[in-house]
Amino acid sequence: MWGDPWEPIYNLNRIIRLQAVLEILTNQTASALDLLADQSTQMRNAIYQHHIVLDYLLAEEGGVCAKLNESNCCLQIDDNGKAVKQLTKEMRKLAHVPVQTWGGWNMDWFTSWLPQLGWL
């Protein structure tokens, strides 16, 4: 009976389907993380640009830090975009399973020991 859960072909098909679903989900997750990493980098750059402009506009008053009465007013935003991109690249590589092709029966292992049989 086809589709019996105890048949090896049924289980193999389930494994192949799970692998395909895993690869699709991993690629979609990696794409979403790539978009977020790009957005984060763009936001970081925009914030730095705005900070520079505000410092320039408030230069007569001592800049942004003086205007806000902040003694420790260092703007530092880490850019983790490259690290996220590297992780998503590794995720895709791990999830990808190359297409396997059937090359026919390889009988070399069988014929290699046949001549050694004296009774043939």
C-alpha cells in the first residue's frame, strides 16, 4: 500500500519535503535579516548626518552636547550590518542542499572482485 508511514520511500519523501521547507524558510528569514541590516546601516548613517548638521547649527552655543547640558555626549552607534550579512550568508550555505543526480548503476565495485573468483 502506497503512503504507508513505515515504507522507506514514504519516509524519504517526507525528509526531502522537510529539507525543501527548511531551505525556503531559511532563505526567507535570511532575506528579512538582510533587509533589516540594510535599514539599520541606513538609519545609522542618517543619524550621524543629522548629528553633524545639529552640531554645525548649534556651533555658536557649543554644539549639541552643550545645548543639552550633557558632559558625556558621545554618539556611537555600532554597525552590525556586515556581521548580520555574514551570518545570513552562512545560514543560506547551511540550508542549501545541492541537487543530486542519478548517474546510473556503478558496478565497478562488483566487477573489481569478480576476476579474483577462481570458479568463474
